[in-house]
Amino acid sequence: MAAAGTRERLLQQAQRLFARKGYGATSLRELAKVAGVRMFTVQHHFGSKQQLYEEIIRRWDQEVQQLISRILAEPIAATHLVEHVVDRLFDFFLANRGRVALNARAVLGEGVPGRLVLSDRSWVRFVNANLASHQLSAVGLDTDLLLITVEGILHNHVLAASHYRHLYGRDVTDAAVAARVKRHLTQVILRLVGGTNRRRLPSGHRATARQ
């Protein structure tokens, strides 16, 4: 039990360090110091920095897939599915901004060695396999790339705090701004996937977000 708690503490501390400093600038020695353990303990649980990083990315993808799986298992009409997925994913990403930043660094390859084995994007394959059964399609588009594009769009809006503060005086942690962003993202994604929900969603105005 104690070993499991130590492993989880190391993962949590490593996530914060990798998100803030990137792979290259983070050392196992620093992680051990922050976590209050010996260097040997980190190596005992993960072997190397590379294996630790891979485990963090793997767990992130697994959690995203599990969330999407729960959403798709809910009794949601196809006409509202995209809206519901965007709402839940956006809130999840917003609550895990640090991990989103870490994932973005991994995708960009910032300081990451070429031999690093990142996730196989299993959640992307999972969603791809479930599109047809929920009356969604992406005719003429590569659905794998489409889903990665959607992920990138969501991540960008969650992380673009300075842009939002410059435009609206507040970022997406503000409920009114977040609601507007979700409506916008739902519209964009529906147009991309050709979903059955073609109703016009309120576009909102900058003044609304400032209220």
C-alpha cells in the first residue's frame, strides 16, 4: 500500500515538473527531492526518466478514453452527442490544465528524445470506431487526423489563457467565457463531422463575455 502511494506521489510530482519545465529540463534528481524520496526509489518504480514520462502520457490517454467511453455509454440523442462530448471533454481538460500542457509538450517533441515511445493514441482509435454508430461521419476526411485536430483545438482553447485575458479580460475559467467557447467549438466540430445536429447555436458577442 505504501509503495502504491509513493508511486502515485511520484507520478503527480513528475506531471507538474514535466508540464512546467519540459522533458529535457526535468531531472530524476529534482523529482526525488521534490517528492521527498531517494533517487533509487524513483528508479525502482519507473526504471528511467523516459519510462516515467511514457507512463504519464499513457495514463493520460487512458483517462481520456475512459471518459469518452462513459459519455458514449450514456443515453444521449445523436443530435446532442457532439455538444455533450465537447462540454465534458472541455471541463476535463480545463480541470487538468497542467496535464494538457504536458501532453502538448510531448506532441511538439520539446526536449523529448527520438527513441521515446509515446502512446498509440488509443482513445483516438476508440472514438473513430464509434463514430458511425452515433450517426456521425466525416466524409472525405481522414478521421484519425480529424480527431487529433479536434484534440488540438480543445487543448489550444484550454491553454490560451493570455489570449482570452487580452480579448475579454478573463479566461476560460470564467463560466460565461467557457460557455461561449463550448458553443463555438460545438459548431465548428459539427460542421467538420457532418453531424445531424444542424441547429444554429447562439454565437454570442464580445460584449456578452465581458458582462
